[in-house]
Amino acid sequence: MKTVKQKFVYFAPGIFFIVTILVLMPGLLNNSWVTVGKKWFVDWRTVKDAPFVGRLAQSRQAGIFSYAGLLGWGDASYFEDDWEMVVHQYEVYKTSTGFMADDFKTYNSAIGFQGMIFSAFERSINIAPESALLFFQFITALLTAILLSLLALWIYSELGFVAALFAAGFMVISEWITLFGGSIYWSLWAMYLPLVVTAYFLRKKQFDGDNQHRLALVVYFAILIKSLFNGFEYITTVLIMVFSPLVYYALVNRWRLITVTKTCLRVLAAEFLSILTALFILLVQNAFVFGGIRKAYDYIVYSLEKRSIGNPTSFANDPALVESLRASTLIVIKEYILGRAIKLNLAFVSARFPDWKLKELEVSYSTIFIFFLLASVVFFVLQKSGKQGDAKISSFVSVTWLSVFAPISWFVIFKAHSYLHFHLNFIIWQMPFVIFGFAMCGAVLQFILNRLLNEIHLK
């Protein structure tokens, strides 16, 4: 018969997983922890989800696959003001009316599978539009909470409770995770899906030749699902962060170089084929809208060039694009390093303590990175034993710093996009570098405490 302590140890990870979901959900859904400015949260979410809402209204009016099922904005040509166009999408959808004309401006850079799925679901149930939209937001926030909690649970299983607590705690107070987490357009959960399924697959499976092929298949479908729901947004970041758990287990289990090489090549091949599949789907969608494969292909090339590798002179009619393409990569990265990572509302403290003056606390990414560096240095200075727990922490520290290349890849390769989107791209620091960094700090703290307790016990 198990003792109470044994039962608690057995059920603790499950309890941690459920509690993490329950704590994350209010923030992702409604900004309940006020980690984001209230007005900014509402306005940002309203604008970003407008093409999804426009798709729902268009599907109701003309069918789920009208305009190839792409997201977009109805009656776009009637509005010179973008905010009025955004508000119009919600008004048409919530009042169950229709767009004034066959004038649907499609967003041609993403497949928009969430629009098709939720449109089909709405047709199958009898529910008011406003209630349906709230339900769709709830499902999206829940999926994000589940994926993030699974990531924290994986950290728990590898590094212990304190590391997982640090990671989950940051998820809750992260301004950018709160902004993106419940957005139906962004479907943040899909960006973490490849990382999470890869981590759990590698943890569970005994590694051999057959499982290398299975891993490739898992990665293929995970990347494809990500691409179906939010297109190629931050795609280089997502592709690279898949390798974080792979490198971690390679270091912990001391894989042979040939094993690491073969596995990485298979994963790369799976990612490449998945991207080709998604590109083909988007090409077919755009061919229907533009009236031909050639025009669809030209648009995809144009979209890539204006975000990444384009010649500034080719976009002379758009000064903002020219400026973004000519911007210095180092300046762009610098802006993202100095940007705000956390904004804590401390008004509740001053409400209880009148002498408390600090209303808000803002923490930049640069400050966080300094703490990560200090934690890494402290660990490697103190580490002396060769125990398994120490090996795991050592491997995780290495993987954490390697994972920084995932967000940097987007800042460098898609520098022009990053230059124009300082209101968006901070989110990729959390994929997964900053989350891993907080987990690393928790693991190092636990390592230090364990050493102190052991020394006290020996005395």
C-alpha cells in the first residue's frame, strides 16, 4: 500500500499540469492578470482577429470555400479607415447580416484553416454569433494553455518542480504570450505544437532506426498543422526550435555523432516536405482567387521578397518597405533585445499600502538575458559532481543558449518583417528561449539549494 507521500509524488505532475492550465486560461482569454494594458489588449485582439471574423461572415453568406476559404475583410473597398473596416467585420457577423457586395479582400499569405473549421462548426450548431465567437476564443485560449502546460510538464519531468514553476510563472506574466494566446488568427498553440510533440516523442520512445522514421512523420504532421492554422508566420523559428529537445536528449544520453546526424537530416527532410505541402495548398488557394497558378506563384514570391530578401528598388512605391529592406540587421536585433518582456501591474499593492509608489514594473529582455547568463555561469562554476541530475541541467543550459538561434533566425532572415512589426515579433523570444531560460534559472536554483542541504546534512 502506497504511503501518502508516494501518492503525492505520483499525482504531483498531473496536479501541476491542471493548475497551470487553470491559471493560464484567464490571462489568455481575458487578460485577467492585467499583464497587458487593458485598452491595448482589446484593440490588438480586435484588429488581429478581424480577418477571421470576416471569414465567418463570408462563409455564412457565400459558403465555407468561397474565395478558397481564405481569411479576409468584407466590403474592404468601402472603407478608407482601417479601424472602421475592422469594426465592420464584427458588426456584420454579430448582427447576422451580410456584406454589401461581392467584395471580399482576402489575406493571401496564410491558409486560414481555423476559418474553415470554425465556419463548418458554426453551421452545425444553433448558437448566436456573439456566443459562437466567444466559444471559438475559449477553444483557442484553451489549446494554447494546454500546449504551454504540456511544455511546462515536460520541463517538470526532466528538471523538477522548481524549473517547471519558473517556466510556468513566466508564461502567466508574459505580456506577449497573453496577447497572442487567445487570438484565433494567430493560433499560438499551433506554433508550439511541433516542439511539444517532438519533446514527448523523444522522452517516451526508445531511440532506434524505426523510431527515427516515426519521429520524422510526427514532425511532418506537426509542422503541417502549424502551417494550416497560421501559415508561415515565424516559420524559421518554429522549424529550429523543434531541434531543442532533440539536442537535449542527444547530450543527456550521449548519442553517437552518426545517430545525431541521421536524426537531424530526417527531421530536416520532414520539415522541408511539410513546408512544400503547405506551400502547394496555399498556391492552389491563391490560384482560385487570382485566376491562375502563375499569378499565385508571383504573389508568394512577392510576399517573400518584401519580408526578407527583396531588392529595395523593386518596392520604390512603398517607402516603408524600402526602409525596412535597407535597415541594419544589428539595429533590428538591438531593438528586440532592449524591448519590454514583462509589464507587471502593481496597483493592487498600492491599494493596500498607501505609501507604495511603484504602480508598474517593466522588465526588458536585456535584463532577463543578463539573469540567464549569471545563472549559467553560477551553475558551471559550482558543478563538480557527475550525477544524472547535474548532467540534465548541464545539457539543458547548453540547449537553452542554442535555442536563442530560433528567434534570431527570424530577425535576420526576415529582417524587413521584423523592422515593420515591433508590435508583434517580440513573441518569438518565447519560442522557446525565454521559457527555457526561466526553467534553467529554476533548475540552477534547485541545484544550489540541494547542494546547500547536502552540505548541512554532512556537517
